[in-house]
Amino acid sequence: MEYTNHKNYIIDGAGRRWFLKQSSALVGMLALPPLIGQAGTAPASSVPPGLPMKRAITLRINRKAYRIEVEPRETLLDVLRERLDLIGSKKGCDHGQCGACTVHIDGRTANACLLLAVMQQDRDITTIEGLAPSPDRLHPLQTAFVEHDGLQCGFCTPGQIMSGVAVLREGHAGSTAQIKEWMSGNICRCGAYSGIVDAIEAVQKGGRQV
Amino acid sequence: MAKKLIGDPIDRIDGDLKVTGRARYSADMKRPDMVYGVLVMSSIGNGRIRSFDTAETLKMPGVLTVMSYGNAPKVAGINKNKPSEVATDRVMSLFQDNKVHYNNQPIAMVIADTFEHAVDGAARVKVTYESQKPKPPLPAGRNNTFTPERLPRYDDQVDTKRGNLKAGLSGASTKVTETYTTPTQTHNALEPHALIAYWEGEKLTMYNATQGVSGVQKRISELFGMPKENVRVIAQFVGGGFGSKGATWSHVMLAPMAAKLVGKPVKLVLMREHMFGMVGWRSSTVQKMVVGTKKDGEFTALSHDTISQTSAFDEFAEPAGTISRMMYASPNMESTHRLIRANIGTPSAMRAPGEAPGVFALESVVDEVAYAINMDPIALRLKNYAETDPHKNLPFSSKSLRECYQQGAERFGWAKRTPEPRSMREGNELIGMGMASSIYPVNRAESTALVRIKPDGKVQVETGTQDIGTGTYTVMTQVAADVLGLSPDDVTLSAGDTRFPESTTSGGSRTTASTGSAVTQAAQAVLKQAKQLAYKDKRSPLFNVAEAEIVAENGRLQTKSDPRQGETFVSLLKRNGSKPLEAKMLSKSADEKDNYSLNAFGSIFAEVRIDEALGRIRVSRMIGTFAAGRILNAKTARSQILGGMIWGVSMALLEDTLIDPRTGRVMNPNLAEYHVPVNADIEEIDGFFIEEKDETVNPAGVKGIGEIGVVGSVSAIANAVYHATGKRIRDLPITLEKVLDYR
Ligand code: FES
Ligand code: FES
């Protein structure tokens, strides 16, 4: 693992290397156009009675369609993280109490740990990975978080940014107090709150459409 | 390119990875064939397991096995699993016997192909117990204490005596005796403890959320009875630790044991509710303070007696009295530490262990004395200002506390405060202003770093440290760049992995002082090599120029007198075979600790507003001013300080782990009921550093800043609550029902 001030990320570590290979294969397989009308058909399988049946579903995440088979009890967060390797959404509590798993569903914030993946078909899901306009450019709020040090350990950060973008878009960044109120569904145990508020205010003042 | 200087507020080098979600924390790693472990926890507080019924679980699809007492692999180094003088070596629950020492102790692990299958399987394990009555935690048992073997820091004595306390008290005109209590606090780093463990033959690799990759490597290898080299620990990113990831707890052994049992990589992520007990917490305390003072405020006597609690099977004593020994120049001082045993998970170090609860008691009682003798609290503190360390009887390497008081008071507007309690209000709200001193000792441990100047003039730093959110990765590049006269942009850091030279555990605010010193020294050594190379190289413009005459600046070596006489690292290395230069240095304390008392100091000023009818408490304003040696990065340093102060707000007003004394069960093991501050809880807050040059403290010239923000904040708020309401709350957290009956 190497870090530089060039902000280069040099891939290292056996696990990481393996997964990169694996996940590019995965994406190739799954990046299909949405299969409207076909989703939700339960495949025949030999699940013992009383146990949940797997269902084939299509999820639209970050402008890409993913066709997968899931058990009805799998949460969106676990599907994102464990099945699709979209690990930017974090699991801090798994109970809707911390906000680390915040994503956008049809433009509104939601805790991915509280949603069942099977119920998210035909919705537009955006995760932190899909926020930036392109792989080599950051969303203005992402840039502002780095500039204003709105993070320490970074674990709450994806969730904070997803909430922050929604706060800006929904017009709740009118005052410091309002930002603080609307950002209070996201816990930052490191206590990076001032930087988080500064970052949101900076983007709000910048006046750019986010 | 403008050269970035040490101290400059440069952005975190891992910032982009963190804001894009590309930073991979331990639980984000994947391995081929990886399976999931989910723990089964005890539901009694004391006793033994009579039997496990796993039949239903084992029938479930995807479940590989249930690991518990009976089939868990034997631990070769199990004799090492006992109370130890190393504060981070805790006794683990490794399923080697059927004893239950506390409620919510791990007793089995279900391993399955998916997370869902493992969770479901774990819920279906049936356990029968032979149950005994658990020993309750504090305040029960406070009359039945014992003396701990040791305090966590090896050089802290358990009990101390200076002068004659009795005589000091009899010479006092005013005596204040009060008892302060603090609750059990649980770290709750946002990232759950997590690891992925896999074996390749005899070699074990772990992606592990830890504050110390080297510490885990050592502990795990001794428990498995295998050479250290066979264990590799990787922690690229860590989502906060605050002490809880400093020790190697049970799960760090259980996952590799499970991986061995099933022959596959095992991912084990603790659930939030599992982290209340098995991964440490801050012990609750009962602290009796006595202060004797003359009319003019001079302390004649001070004592601090602490009771904290430990588990039934290990020993950790919260060192709350250590600061009282040296903070004020009282000629007569006594301090003791006692423990009770309870059926709870073993307490451990939590951000400012000892200092946070201890200074809450100390700086509260000093405020009480100030009111008792009608003296300004800053004046009282200055009256008893310790010019030298009265406990160690040593000079301070540097101490700028006076300046911290003065600048803090100015920034805060202390002069506007009317001292009378309940004398300031606005609308429905009573306003209170309080202040307190902050302090944190400088810790330093052995660390190694390697610095390499590559033929392209870029620099590579390798050290097995980790960044738990403090900005370590960023400042390490700054330290090397500073010595070598480069921009941090030219420095690459390799860290977070035991493959790199061994570095200390990130705890006790010691990383920058320890690893930063190692990087400084290695960079100095490699610079010396470069200078010597130039000295001997006939073709170098620096041929025959003495080392002391050469400086490194802007990527060049040049003479002090004439910057034009010199050359770049690139040209020097190119002429000399294009080979890199490198130096590896082990850095450890010399005798600075024997000759000086090493501490960072600070002052905290807090304003609270309390709704008179509802008792709602807001910390409306908080200012921290600190003197902590050289500040390497103004941006990340400020974040550290503010984070610490927010922990102060949290400890003062919110945090409380509620343990049912009848069952030993935690009643609020989740982030909804265990309160930590959210954004709206934190209003105006700012932190400042006073310039302090200290060349004695360590080669990097730094004092730790990770914990000092917490220390004085708790009592500053408590003192402000008194000023607002006239009610002294000596029992944390200060909640509204405690202030409501203030009339
Ligand atoms: S993980 Fe979803 S809110 Fe905490
Ligand atoms: S940055 Fe660590 S939890 Fe927010």
C-alpha cells in the first residue's frame, strides 16, 4: 500500500489484486441494459421449505444495470458491498442509526442498511462511487471535503457526502444551523463536524448546481 | 511549484480516496472462496456453558460449521493468554474452555458461505448454561477494592505520596472534599472491528482494523506459537480506533482459528452490539478529591483517590490520578488507585485514558475551590502553577500553559463573565462560562523507518505505521520532505502493513513523536549519505565541501553561503551509478525522559446555555488553545484537536454505557441509545496552537495532539454548567434531569 501526495493509489496487496481482476469480470457480465418486465421472476431452485427463495432482480446503480439473484432478506447495503463490490457505502451499525450507508434512491437519501434489495428494482440508486461526474473528476462537495478537512478516518465520509449533496440539492443549506440540523443523521465519531459544515457551506456559496 | 512547508495546512494525501469511497478498509477486502463468520454471544453474566445445540444451524444451507468450545483449534501459546504488563495484551475468549465471565462474551462462531446464512445460523444456536450471579460493576462494590498490580503506562506508580498530606490539610484555611463519578464509556469507532484472515500453508495474512499492525503480528504469532515472519497484518485504512483497536482482542484470534478450521478465508465483522464488552471500554470511576488551600489560594494539600473496575479474568486500572500528581505545585500530595472486580468485559484505554476522567475530577475540584475562596479560577491556577514537575522533580522540556490561559481567555472573552452563578442569562436560557486546563504527556516508543532517495530524485518512505484518521500518512510525507528539502509531493509513503519496518501502535498520542522521529532520523541519515557522496565526487560542485556547509533545499544540495553552488539529487545520483541511497533507522527515546518532564498543555474555555424550564443543555461556544511543540500540518492538527474537544462534549453530556447490575447485560448497545454527538450538538468550536519550539522532547520536536483536546473539555463544560445553574454536577454525564432541580 502506498500513498503519495500525487494522490496516486498504487495497487498492492494480494487480496486487492485478485479482486480487481475478479470484479472487472463481474462488471462485464452484469453491465446489461435494464431488463424491463423480466425482473422479479423467481428461479426454480432447491431451497428447503421455510427458507427464503432466491429471486432474480435488476438493480440500476450509478447508471448501470446489474442483474443478480438475491435472497429477499438481503439488504441493499449487503448487496452493494458483498455482491457488487461497491464498498464505498459503509456499514457502521446496520440499524439505520449512523448514516454511514447513505445512498440516493430516486434522488432522495436513504439508509441502504434498512432497505431490502429486492424492493429497489426500477429505482435509480446512486452510491458514492457514482457521484463524481467522471472517474478523474470529483464532485464539488468531494473536493470541498478534502479542502476543508471534513474527514478524519474517512469511514463516515461517503455517507456524509451523500447526505451533504442532498442537503444542498433540497435547499437545506441556507444557514449553518440548518446544515447542522439536516446533517444530524450522519454520525462522525472522529468529530469532523466543523469541516463537514464548512465544506457544505463552501459549495453552497460557490453557487454551482450540484 | 511553491514549496510546501512543514506546518502548512496541506490536504490529506488519502483524502481523494476517502471522499470517493475508493479507500478500502479491512471489511472492504475480498478473497476468493471467502466465507463469513458471525459470533454467538453469551446471554448470562457469569457461569459456564453446559451445552450447545447446533443441530438446526448445521442443517441450514450454506453453513459450514459452528466453532465453539470442543471443536475450536487448540491455541499453542495459550499460556500467553493471561494478564500481562503490556497494556495492549489483553486476555481473550478463545473457546478453549466453557467459562462465561461476562454477558455478551463471544462463545461460538457460525461460519457460512454468505453473511445472511451466518447471521441466520447464529440466531439458531441454542445454548444452555449453568448460571451464577454476576458481580455487578461500580458503584456497587466500592467498599471492597483491591490494589492493582500496575497502571497501564509502565512508569506510572499505583500510589504516590509527596510531603505530608495531613500536615498540609491542617495548615489549610479551606478544605474541599468531593467525590466525582464517571460512567463506563464505549469507544464506538464508526468502523466496526473487522478482519479477513486466510492461511497459505503456515503463513497467515490478516486485513485487520487495528491501531497497530506490528502489535497484532507479535501477539497473534506468540499465541499461535509461530514465527512472527509467518504473520502478515495489513491495515491500509482504519475507521477510527480511540484505543479500542489498540489491543488485540478475541476476534483477531478467532477469525484465523476459524479460517484454519474451515480451510478458507474468513471474514469476521463485529456487529455494533457485539462491541459493548469484548473490545474494551473506559471503566467507570469513583474519584475522591481533597484540596486544602490557604486564603490566598495557595494549595497546601491535594489528594486524588480513584476506584475503577476490571473484569473477572484480566486487570486494567484506569490511571485517573496521574495528572493530579504533577499539575499543581502542592507540596503535599497523595494519590491512590484501586479496583473492583465485576463480571464485565475487560476495560481498556480509551482516548485520554486516565486523563479524561481524572482531569474532569481535578479541574472540577479546583473550580470548587475557586468558588469557596472567591477567587478567579485562572488566577487560582496561576497561583499554583507548577514551574517544574513536582512529582518527578524534573524541569519541563517546555511548558506554555500560561500563554494558553491568557490567549484562550482573550479569544473567548473571559473578562465579560460575571463570576456569580446564575448571573448571566438571555431569554429563557441561563448562560454559563467555564474553563479548565488541559494536559497530555508525551509518549514515545520504538519505531523504525526507511527513507530512500531514488535516482529520479523522488523519495520513498517505508514504515509499518497506520493512519487511524489522525493524518499520519500525510504528516509522514511532510516530515521526510522537510528534512530533505523537497515538496511532500515528491515523497511516497508505504505503510499500513507489517512488510514495512516495524513501527509503534498508534495510541497514547505517540505516533508522530515515535514514527515521525524515526522518519526524521532516517531522512537525516540518507541526507548525510548524499552529502558524503558529493563531498567525495570530484565532478560534483560540492566536491570537498564539508557536510555542515551543505543544506538541502528545493530538491537540491547546495552550500549555505551560495545557493547556486550545488546540484540536484538527480544529477548527483546519475553520476554515481544511478543507484538509490537509503537509510533505515530505529528511533527510540534517549535520556530525555530522565532529565525532563515531557507534556503538552492547553486551556479550554466553554460556554453553555441551559433552558431554565426544560434543562436542555447546549455547548454554544468552545475554544481550545494548545501548546504542543511543532505542529506539522495545521489542517489535520486542527481536526485532531476539534475531534478531541467534541469527545469532551460527548463525555460531559452524553456518553453512558448502561449495564444492568443484575445480569451484567448492556442495556443500550447501539448507536441510537448510546449517545454520541451529532452535527447539531456541536455549535461554535475552534482550536488554536501556540508556537512552541522544543528541541529536547524528541527529534521530530512534536508532542502528541490526539488526546489533549478531550482532557480539559469535560471539566470546562461541567464548570460552565455550575456557573449557569449554581448546581455542581459531579456525576457524568450531565443530563437534563440532573440540572432540572437546580432551583
Ligand atoms: S449502517 Fe446504515 S445507518 Fe448505520
Ligand atoms: S471521519 Fe471518522 S467517523 Fe467521521
